[in-house]
Amino acid sequence: MKPSLNEINVVVRKAAVGVGWPYGVGEDVGRAAAWLVAQGHDGVGAAIAAIQPGASVARCEPKADGWTFLHARVAAVGLSAFELLAIDPSRRVVLRNVDHPLLLIGLAGIAAVDNGGAYMLTGCSTGRVTERINVSANHATFACAKLAGETVSIERSIPSNHAPLETQAVAVVDDAVWRQALTLAARKYVPGSETSRAHGAGAGLTDND
Amino acid sequence: MTATPSPTVSGTHLKLRPPEQVMRLSRMGAFYPTRLSFMRKLIRRLSREQAVVSRPVWEIDADGYGRAVYSVPLGGDVYSLVAFSTPLAPEHRSDRVIAEAWDTTYVLYDGVPTSRDLDRLAKNVPRQEAGRFARTELVLCRANKSVRLFEHVVERLSHGRQPDAETIRRIGYLLRTTAVYGNGKFGIADRSRIEMRPALRGAFQAEMLAVWLVRGFTHDLVEHIARERGGSHAVPLQAAVKRHIGVGNATGLGMAPFLISHPTLLHNWMLERETALAMVRAERRAAPETIDRFRTLLGRAGQHLGEWTTNDAIQASRIHDVRQELKDAAALATSAWLAEPFPWNRLVTHAERWSLECQELLVALILEPHGHLIDDIAQHWSNAQTPQIAPGTTLRQLNRHIAQQFAWALAIDFEAPEASHYFWYVSEDKQEPRLGDRRNEAGADQEMPLDVARQIQALAQALKTSDPDETTATFLIRRPDLRYVVRRVQTAVRHPYSEVQDNLISADCRPIDLLRCKLAQFGASKFDPKSDRWTRITLFQGAPTFDTIQGSDADDWCFPILDQGYETVTQ
């Protein structure tokens, strides 16, 4: 399946809302999915996995050097991690037990798009750094996000000098994943009824004029 | 340009009409197309570049079925309209979005399609939403015949006669588009792929180009069929009537939520229009030629209104009233009156005693002779931003913003049943927006978030029990359900024209007002409402054709009228 980036954004947003996420969260997840796909990653799969039913409100505690999200469900954290850094770029945000790191990278991407900055995501396991991923508005290089279940700290960083990736790359989404996204999105559709068809625009009129 | 409502020009502080005056459905539903509309901008570019439209493919049979390709260079790139014309039984002809077959279907192709491309497109374009497309396709659209006019024109031309003037005036188009899709729908190219091209940077330029090319196809189609039928007796369309034939369009609820879901884009459109108006109003003196031009356009607009027909009682009544008011305006705005200082400001101020239709008609007329002043206002504006959260804003500031920007929403009494009469939803049929009666139809639990006013009140209520010194960022961590509405409030601070200041779920909400606002921005005219949920319009009526786009009068086609001389030709 080769959807456009706009289709990905819209369908993933609708899928998130269909599962029960607030509309504003759906908007961010949709954008993040499209950003990931534009970078050549499985943004739709990441989003669909991340929005499955569960806790939708994140718990965040202020710390001396920033903030910590406990049991960081990425879809629930959303852009909040990056918005906290926007208030004070000198601090850092820590996410514990990250469930879907690829979506987190996507959210970092759209946060970088929105504010022109960049973010360094550092994975840490048993006190040891496992991975560093620098995310700019149109660039993020990583082989795979080895951050699931780990602690990820996020700090503002310097945008990379890489030339923008071809944002018009043909997006290829796994058919099964796309069908799943469409199925979730369809939860928000309302079936037609006699009443709705009768009241619809153009109902009962001829167009042979 | 920053999104402030009071820009300055040459050190003069401009006074724009405020959002609380402009962003009301009743006024938006009275907008007229101006010279800043998308169609006008496209035509000016085509004219400036002396565009030449070629037709590399014409495989249309004697009955008018087959395929055709039109190509035109624009802004350094070449774009092609690929058209398919297929037989359609009358019982299958429908303008509704749930239709599954059409008289004609199209894509705007990026470049010139090869035979292989055409074969691929032939399998998909006639299926429209049921087909899949590639990023080489920029626009997808379809059009049905105006049965009233199409056969009449073919019949007349085939017998060596021109179409009846009255019929042309009354209908004004041969084909009627029922959907024009862009920006990634059904796999076509995302707008991000083309938005940096000079010719397509402005809003909806690709879509407008597609429709203009469709119009040319309709002219060629009737002439072709007439020639096939009439042989040597057939004649082509006379230039004046050809120019007066536009493209029809049927627009319904599907378009309505666009203005709500694109707040910064809406703001940019309104800001450009209001800035232009403010600049013209600030002109201390009007040159004699400008006065002459304005008065000529006043007369033309009056005639145009006389050619505007609709069966809708409300719109017909408005047209009746504005025709009289326009006469009053013409009687007032004599050359001598306009020669006094600040003529345009005085006229706009005086017009406030007339109907909203007349006020907005005069706005369009006042802007028209001032292209040198206003045409390039938005040229260097950045594209509309994605709405964002301002995370460091305190809840105290957020409260203040709500009070300042959304007093209209706070004033609504949602205890009254009529205040939440409707709900917007997406239909399962074609995933298109619909409007439901909350108390008599199922589906309100799947409501789309167009109930902005009600959400504003919910936010205001939540803020009452929150620490005013808390930041928006931490507030939204614990209240992610309010993220959408907080984003809207904060967007409105920097983009004051971004919100429609009416309750969109109220019993007296008329979605057609949203449609007219957007369609006027496109440049549509001759609004012909069929209900409060959909309307027919005419696009590109009076615009230059393929063979006149290089002419010197390419930008003079507002308030088009069929040349009086045409009556003589057809007798």
C-alpha cells in the first residue's frame, strides 16, 4: 500500500481517536506517523502499536534537573516531553519504561519541525548508554530504536547539517498494518440511516438538470 | 509577515475590520469573489507567462467519449490535464459524493503522461475514489454534464447557430464538477511535494489549474460533437459566449469543516483580504481613472446580478435587495463624491447601513481597481503554520486569552437545547462529513470536534479549578483531553482571524455560509443554494480561454456579463 503522507496523517489520527484517544493527541500521533514514514520508517506500525487501549494520562514528576515520566506510555506522553523542554531548554526530560520508542522519535521529529530545533534521545540501561539518536526537523539516523523498556532522556541539541531527506519518498505501508489502521479509524464513522440519507445534501433532488 | 491584525504600510497604521465583525457566519456567507481569489491569481500568472495550452492527445469519438490530454507550462514546470469522457445513464447521474460514475473524470498530471501512464490512469481515474493514484497525479476530479445546456449547445452549433443567450446567462456552464481532490487524497501527491514551486505555492493553485483546463475541455468537447453531427454546417462557439461559459460545481457539507480544521490557513486568507481592504480605505485620493473604472464596475455588477438566478428563496431575496442597494450606491458614489478625500473609506462606512451582501459586494468592487496596490500583499508570506501549543503560557494567561478571543463562545447558553441541536460526524458511506440532528439521529457519540464554542466553555470550566500559575505544558499532561481546544485558543492569539465566531452546532447554523466563504475565496460566483447544506456555483465564468489567455484583458473578468452584442449574433 502506498498512501500519501497526508493520508497517513489523517488515517492514523482517526485511528487514534477511534481507539479512544483525545482528538488533540490523535493529531500529534498522526503527524508523528507521517514524519516517520517520510524518513523511511514504519510510522504507521509504530503508531498503531502505541495507541492500543490502555492508560491515556501520563504521570510526570518534577526533578532537580528536569522532569521524569514514570512508566512512559509514549502515546500518553505525546508532545508533552518536548513542550516541557521548550519552557526550559537547559533541563532534560526522562522517560522510564518507554513502550514504543519509534513513535517517540516521530514525536521528536514533529517537535523539531514546530520549533526549528533538535533533540538528543539517549537510551540508558542499567546505568549504561545504549543508544543516542539526534532528531532534527528533517533528519534522524538510527538503525533501529533499541530503546523499548529502557530509560530515555531527552535534551535539546543542535540541528544536524544533513541535507533534508527526500520527503517525497514513496511511502510503502504494510497492507495488514494499513488495514488495521483503517479498521480503527472506521470506529468513528457513523452508518447511514434512512433519516441521514433523507437529510443529506442533494437528497431527493435530480442532477439531470 | 507576522499574524497581527494591524500591519502598517509606509508608516501608516492600517485599521482592519476586526475578527468579531468579519468572522461571523452571516457575513462570511455573504462574501463575493475578489481579485485576490485563487482563480484570479492563477489567471494573472498564466497571462503574465503568456501560457500556451497544447493538446497532445485527442482520442474522442463522434459521440464525445474517449480521452484527451492538455498540457501547459507554468512557472517552469509542465502540467497536464488527462480527461476521460464515458457514457453515463441518466439514472446514474448524481452530484452527490456517494455517486459511483460520472460523465467525465480527470487528473492533473505532473508533467506529460506517457502512453503507459494513460493506460494506468484509464483504469483508475474513471473510478475516482475507488481507484489508486501515484504522486505524479496532483489533482483528481470529476464533472457531470449540465443536461440542460450541454445538448442545447451541441444542437445549436451543429446547425450553424450559436446557443441561446438567455439559456447561457441562466446556466453558464456545460459541465459541473462534483469533487476536486488534492493534497494526497487517494494516493495523489502531497501538497508538500509541490508547495515550493512558484506557480503552485499559493493555496489551491493546482486545483484551480485543473478546473481551468477542464473548462477548456468542455468547450472543445461540444465543438467536437457538433462538428461530428453537423459536418460542414457546424460552427465553433463564438468568442464572447465561449468566454462566458465557465465550469459549474456542486459543493456540499464535505467542504464545510475545512475552514475549522485549517485555522491558520483561514486566518491568512482573511488577513490578506482585510489588509487589502484597509490599504484601499487608507488611500487619501482616488485617481480619475480609478474612479471611472470603479463606476464602470458598479454598472457591470448590477448587470451581473441581473443574470444571477436561483430558486433558493433566501438567496433570491438577497439578490433582489442588493440590486436595489447597488443602485443606491451608484447614486451616492458619483465621480464628484468619489473625488473627495478618503472615498473608499467613506463608501465602506456608508455601506454599513445596507445588507451584508451589499457590503461585501462593495468590498469586492472597491478592491478591483487597486491591483497595483494589493495583488502582491501575500506574496512573501510564509505558508500557514501547523497550530502549536505555547507550553510556557500560564493558565492565568490562557484564561485571559479565552476572555479576549472567545467572549462570543462564553456567551452561548448551552443549557438551551437549540444550542447543541446538531452534531458533525463522518459518514461510513464515503467518509465524508455530515450534519446530524442530535435528538433524532444516532451517532452523536462519534461527534467531530467542530463544537468549538462548547469546548471553549469546557476549558474555561477546567481552568477555574486549576492553579493560575501552572504552565500549559503541565496542565496538558494531566488533561490531554483539552489539548485540541487549548491549541485552538493559543493559535487564535497569534491568528485572530482563525476562528469562525459562531456556534457550529446551533440549530440556526447554516453550513452553506461556510461553503460560500471558502468558495468565494476560490473565486466562485453565481451561488445557487439548493438547501442550507449545498450549493451550485460557477467557476471561471468570464475568464480568458485557452486562446485568449495571452490577451491584454486577461485580468478583466470580475462580475462577468454576456456581451450585449451576442444577442445580435444569435438572431
